[in-house]
Amino acid sequence: MSKTVAPTLHPCRDDHGREVSIRRPSTASPIVQWRDPGAIAVVVPEGLMIESLNGIPFEPCPAPSEAAGWGAADDVARPGDASDDAVLGAVSTEPPFMAPAGLAAAAGVVIREADGRVWSVAPTNGFGGYSLTFPKGRLEAGLDPRAAARKEAHEEVGLCIAITGFLIDLPRSTTFTRYYLARRIGGTPAAMGWESQAVWLVPRARLREVITHPNDRPLLDALDARCPETP
């Protein structure tokens, strides 16, 4: 007689207060891989993390109590962001944004770590057909694209970010999404929300190996074109 296995529940409930079952849970990587710039590192909800990486601690950062708080981040370039500025111009400069008729406005972000790796998210139960992708979501009332990108990074990857530049605008099946480049300034991926069942830190050279959805190919092309890997 076969044993009934209880579903794995996400530690966070959804926006309606319901429990979220994870049908095929992700597997965390060995903790040592977080310190190896050439390795993929994976954490699951409330999973074990190292204390810090590249001089920035992994500590939960609370969400602002009001929508206006998502606009208060310090989007200021620093020496480590020189590659962004050289290609994209000033951080405050970006083209006007307006979603075409029939498509909802959305924002997303590609968060680059100082060691050259990129933060990615595994949507819970492969939502939307994505096994791995970048934080993204529709604009909510009171949020401009930058604020929305910060909110999505916090909810889906558990990170607080500073935006370092505009990357690309992409039409999707139902949305028109503005993508930014950003760097981590706080938070911890172990605090990911219910929409994510794992957060990955992936070397640039391996992004196309693990991010395979056709919708993300133009985004990866834009990242390669605007921010080439350094030898």
C-alpha cells in the first residue's frame, strides 16, 4: 500500500490568505556555492543562507507600509556601476514609457551581483511556463515603473535594490514590460514571497543554460549587448 505524501506548503500565504502548495519543490544548493563566483547557488523559502556576500549582509528588509515607500530607494551610481553608466548614460535618464493598447504596463529587473552573477527566480509551480526568469509584475496604482521594479524584486527575490540603469522595453503576451538593471543593497533571498519557490544566483556565462523561456531571449540579448561580460 502506497503512502500518501502531504503537499509541501510555502511558508507565505498568497494575496488572499490561502495556503500555497508547491507540487515539485526545488532543491537548495550546498551552502558553499554562494561564495563561488563560478557556481550556481540556490535557496528555497526560509532556507539556509550565508551571512553576507560581497560585503553586503543577507538580512530581511521590511516592505514599506505605503506604496510611496517603493519610490524612496537610493538609485545612485557608484564606481562598481561604471559599466552601466558608460553604456546607458545617467541613471536618471530613460525613455518615456507607455504601454500600447491592449497590453498592461509592467516592470521587471535584472539584478547583478558584484561577483558577476545574476539573481533569478523560479516561479512557484512553474507559473506561466517559466522554470526560471527575472522578477517582473504589472504596475499597481500609485507605482511608477521604477517603484514597481523595486516592489517585484522584494516580493519575488526578497532583495532590496538600487536601480542602476534602463535596460529594455519588451512586449509580452499580455504586458508591455520595462526592464531595469540593478544591484543588491539589502534583503535576503530566503525571504522570497509565495510567488517564488526558489531564488537562484547564476553566473552570466550560464544564464542561457537555465533561463530558457522564449519570452526571455530578447532580454538576455539586451543584457549581452548593453553589458558585455568582462573576460
